[in-house]
Amino acid sequence: MSSARRRRRRRGPLKLNGMGERLHIKGHILTGPDEVLGQMWVDDGRITFTKPAGGDFRTLEGWVLPGFVDAHCHIGLDHRGLVPDEVAEEQALTDRNAGTLLARDAGVVNDTRWVQHREHLPRLIRAGRHIARSRRYFRNFAVEVEPDELVAAVREQARAGDGWVKLVGDWIERTEGDLTPSFPAEAVKRAVAAAHEEGARVTAHCFSEQSLDDMLDADIDCIEHATGMRHRHIDRFVEQDLPIVPTLINIDTFDDIAGSAEAKYPTYAAHMRDMHRRRHDTIAKAYEAGVRIFAGTDAGSSIAHGRIADELAELTRASLPAAAALDAATWSARRWLGAEAISEGASADVVICSGDPRADIRHAGSLKHVVLRGNVVR
Ligand SMILES: [Zn+2]
């Protein structure tokens, strides 16, 4: 079998289709940020805009959006690391009930492809394990390697995941007492090229300014956090069409991280506080310049699951209009990940709000219904 066929087969479970209820959904069907239809039906788990023949339909009404995408989510982790599968399932249900119907995993410890075979759980795009420099990440989370082992580790995780590889791009270097890039720039370049050869995209955890230069040079596919984004980076992000997943509700914890590091690592603490202070401004400038932004919560780190609406609200605090914040978790996010949104024949994975979330983002946090694979799960 060719490697391309193997990759397609691995991505197969994302197309899982359940039977679901017969639904008539009416009100405001948002097929795009500015495109509104009056009604749709769900039959056999799929969306249709033509009324299917016969039978009873359950009617739901409201402002209908594609199910949210949490583009940075760790189903299977909590702040201490690996959790048992029963806990991971609870996490996935918590995310689902908050409207996250597609999660892009950003690194877990064990194999979570079982999630993809349970119809009642959100869809999941896995990334395998995080890849970090030795002793430069939380203990027991990542595959830890030295620069000369990086390419082999990337190839292995690319083959284990669903088309994404997660690097830890920077972390505190204790002898320097500050954030520094995890790997030399040349090693990152070789690693990204190897992932691309495997047909996978690469994303990296990057807090600091310096790591972003190396990731841009390596032609990486996505950046997580991006708190170190400065003027010199922004045009390059736009030119390279490189998206960011800011995880602002996680960045909000930087002051606490700084507080506990203060005594031993004052330079690092000051650096973290500075990036925390600038966080909304950093994202505002990126948005104004046209950098693509996607919503991610970092659930499974110090952040609890089920907080996608909090992240959307944070994006609006960073000056994104509510429709743009929603887009970061719906239409554009789904297009970016190759997932269906609201269209004829698409899987009925939608959330229903009681008011227009484009007018008030808080409606995204108090959903009336959640429909997954045609089943009303909330
Ligand atoms: Zn994370």
C-alpha cells in the first residue's frame, strides 16, 4: 500500500456517520458569518435543505452554527499528565456539551484513537505525543529527545497521528533562567521537512519571540500560543499564511506561573509577565494584519475541559468582532482542518444558540442544543 493510501485510511474514522433523529431545524441557519438560511432538516444523521419525505420531525429553533472546533485540546490529559480512559471520556463529554464537536488534539501521552470509534464523543484529529527537548517540558508528558534524534521522533509521531505533529518549541532553560528555543534552528528545519515528507503538518508550542523566528524559517504549519509575536514576525505570518491558536484562557495563567518562578528565575518571571500584559494587544495586531486565528482552549493542561466559549469571549476582548471570534471556531476552522460545516449532505454536527452570538458572544456560552451526528445530545 502506498504511504498516501495508508494516510487516507488512517484519516477514515473522521467520516463516521450515525443514524440520528429526524429533525427540522429552523430560525437562523448560519452557513457562514454573513450567510443565513431559514431552515434545514436532518435525516439519517445528515443535513439537507430539502424536506425529506414522510415521517415526524422533532423541531428545534434558534441561531444555528457548525459545531465548535477546539483547535488545541488534550483529551486524555489533566495538569498532572495521563488520565484513565474513563476520565478522558468524561473530558470529551464535557467538551461536547459545551459545543466542541471537533477537537484537534495538541499532544497526549497514550493512543486515544478509541475516541474516534464512539459515536457519542466529539470528532478528534490526533497529533500523537508532544515532542520536547530532554528535561525541557512537564515531566511525563512528552517524548523527550536531543536535536540529533528529532527527525526520527517526528517521523514516528507523524505516523501515529492523524496528520499533525506537536513540537514543544521553547521552554525555560534553567541555566539561562529564561525561555529559549528547544532545538537549534537547523534541527527544526529538518524536522518540519521530515513531517511534510510523511504527509503531516507540524505545530509548535511557542511562548517566546525567538522561537517564532526559527519556526517561520522552517516553514511550520501552525503556532500555538504565539505570545512572543512582535512587529518583525507579523508580516511573515501573513506572507506564509501561517495561522496561530492563541489559547488566551491559558495565557491568562502566565501571572501565576511567573509568581511561582519569581524567586528562582526572576528574568523568566518578568518575561512571562510582560507577554501576559501584552496578550490582547499581540492578538489584536495579528488580527488587524490578517494573520489567521483559530480558537483553542488548551484544555487538559492547567485548563479545564468545556471552556471553548470562554476562549471565544477572550478573543473578543483582544478586539476580534464576535463574528470573527466565532469564525475562529466554526466555518474557517473547519475548512482549515478539512472538516464539513453546514452544507447539503454534511454530518449534522451543529450547536443552537437562543440568541445571535454575532451580536453577543455570550450566547455561545449558553447553548440551547448540541447536535452531534444527527443526535440531540444536549
Ligand atoms: Zn497544550
